[in-house]
Amino acid sequence: MGNSTRKTENGQTVRTFQPDDTDDTLYLRYEPDLMEIFERALAKWSGIRMDEIQVSADYIQTDCLGHDLHDPGDYGNFIVLRCSEEYLKRMKELEGSN
């Protein structure tokens, strides 16, 4: 993930980007159903509850970085999941008690 490059059909090299997941954020690049969103959240954040997940959408440039022409094909729609501060705090407390 992150920045990389790809070759176009005419041999040009263009920069690309895929957002990196972080400790508190998960990016989904397609249209998952609600159950899949929760399953992916559980896989990333063990024991998380639905009320500890913030779901939003983001439109992120993923292709042809640095070019000055806006092409909608260079952007992707992402479902973005963020875990709450309460979840992170609860996990730190559990780690500290072990």
C-alpha cells in the first residue's frame, strides 16, 4: 500500500496510491455489505462492538498522482472504518492487566 508506480499503455510511469490501514483506521475499496464491514472490523480489532466503529466514506486519488488534470478515473471510493478512542483505551487497559 502507500505510494507506488505503474506503467501506462503508452509506456509512461505514473505514481499511484492506496491508503494504508492504521491502528485505528481500516480502508475498504469496494462496496461491502454491513455484515462484511463488521467482520472486517472484528478481524482487525478483536472484541470491538458496533457502537465503537465509526463508518464514513472518502473519495481518494489513487492514480496519476502529481498530474494536474482531474480525471475521475484516478479516484476511488473507500468505506473508512475507525475504531473509537474508548475501544483503544479498553484494549490498552486489557494489555496492562496481562
